[in-house]
Amino acid sequence: MLSIAFVRTIARTRLLPSTLLLALAAAGCGSVQAIQAPTGGSSGSGGSGGTGGSGGTGGSEPASCDGPQRLAEGQDLSQNIAVDDTHVYWTTDGLTRTIERTPKCGGVRETLYEGENFADLAGPLAVDETSVYWVGGLGNGTRGVRSMPKSGGPFTNLATGFQSIGGIAIDADHAYFFSDCGESACVQRVPKAGGSVTTLATEQSNPADLAVDATHVYWIAAPFGGGELLRAPKAGGAAESLTFLQEQVERLALDDQFVYLSAKKNSVDIHIVKVPLGGAPQPTILVTGTHGSPGGIAVDGSHVYFAVGQALDGPHAVYKVPTAGGAPVLLTPTQLSPFALTIDDTFVFFTNNAWQGSVERAPK
């Protein structure tokens, strides 16, 4: 049976991959500046908007473009994260569900979206030049894909009517995601301007995370006790298996040569591995033997960046390791519960997913 579920457990224990499983808990606390309360779906398949936040400021330190900085605090279960040229965006999953943003150098925190009820939540998100895209609950017992202007305004329902949904990646024209598809899961896409949903792969078991490059969409399937890396042409065609790991694979990131995976082995050890874009029987291991829960992962031209969350005696911090292999480098002091991360040319941005959590920035 399909298990793309919205479960509360992820927000507390991180046992399930956040890019797929949208939790029914938590919220952004503290004062914020409202942009514009969404008033309803402006196109697509309709739906009602949430409400905005209240005025105030965000981070606990003065705005600065130098060094590490706490960009927002008091964020109950801050989870998914994305950046553009000027701002960092994240979701909260507490007593209310919100999408927040603040300048990357620190400053006023703004609430872009606030769900109207307990089921009206925002999950994984992505941003482009004009809009924020996310998957989540629609407040009526179903799930879907939404977008809204980054400057605030009414949201658009791009795809609706799913019982479960997860993951999101975007390219110039489409948003890609997982949804229920009969007794299994499907990899699908919908035009960012609105339109029909296209199914790219069917009969997937417990998909966890996905990403796209110029030609393909890549995803992880069956992450519980083992993980298979697959891809399919974005234009349509058969899915192909790239590798299989005998461990719980949760996150992936791409560069122009490899797919990088963050996984948990034997329930306690972090593994960071890489696989050529065309596949390989055995992945190359970059990091092993580190205790903790795998969190977000990102890659640039020289390094892989990864979050290590709570588990037994393991560290709670953000690291980097050379893409060619080498010793991991600690980028942050011990954190509360590192969860999702993203990067730009200078910094790593990450969330601490806990009650009274935070959004942080650390130099690369």
C-alpha cells in the first residue's frame, strides 16, 4: 500500500524523510511583518487562501552579510528551506502552518502564507524569479501543489485532489512532485502556469526526495530499510534504476556529473555517497561512520554540504566534504536539530527543526 503519509512523527523524531512526509504539527512563533493575506486561488483549480501574520522583526542579531548569523528564532518546527538572490524562505509546522522569508543578510521576517486550519499546511517548497511553489494540505482533507508571488498575494492551486503528496522540484516551466496513484505512488509534473498534470513514472514504493536537471527527474524509492535511486526523462519515457543501497536513503542533490545521497545505515550512521548520473552498481562512499540522523544535502562545484540531526551520541551540526572525497569539515557549532539546508555562493542556510527552533546561516 502507498505510504506517502502526512504524519506527525517526522516533526518530533525525524524517522521519516521530510521531502516526502508532511507533518501535521508546529508553527512560527514571535512577531513578524505581514505581506498580504492570501485571499483565494487566483487560477488553477481554485481553493481558499490562508491569512497573513503580524508585524515585527525576525532574527535575534543585527543584520549583517558577514559570518554566521541566526536569521530567525522562536520558529516552532522550522522545516523546509529555499533561497533566491535576496531572501531565505522556510516553512513552519506548528499550531499554525506558515511560509516565512527574511533577507539573507538578516532583517525583517515576513509571513507570506498562513494556513487557515490544522490541515492547511505547507510542505517542501521551491522558489524561482517570481514565485514560491510548495506541496501540502489544502485544508479540505486533500493535498495539492500551490504557488504564490514571492512578494505576497493570492495563491494559485496548480494541482489538487490528492490524498497524499510530497517532494517538489522546479525547472523553467514545470513543478515536479510525488502523489498517490492508486495502490502506489507516481512521479508527476504540472506546468507552473497551470494546466494538466503529467505522470512520468508509476508504481513507485515510498518515494522520498526528487531533483531535476536539464533532461531528467531523479528520485529515491523505498527508503525504509533500503533505497533505490531512479530517473526518468522529463519529456516522457521509461524510468531506469541507477543504483540500490541496503540502507535508508532520504535526501539527494545533483551536480553536472553525480547524484549525491544522504542515508542512514544500521539506524545510527550517516552515509554520504555519490553515483554517476548514468548509474553505477556500487556508489562511491564520501562519509561513513558518523552517528546521527541524515538531514538536508546540497552540492556546489567543490563540496557536498549535509546536515546531521539528533541520534544517540551523534553530533548535531552542518558539515561539508569534498566532492572528490576527503575528511568532513565541521561548519557550525553544535545545533539544536539541523534538518533542511540549502546554499548560495557564500553561505549554507539551514533550519533547526524543534520547538522554539531557528533558521541559521553559516559561511561555506
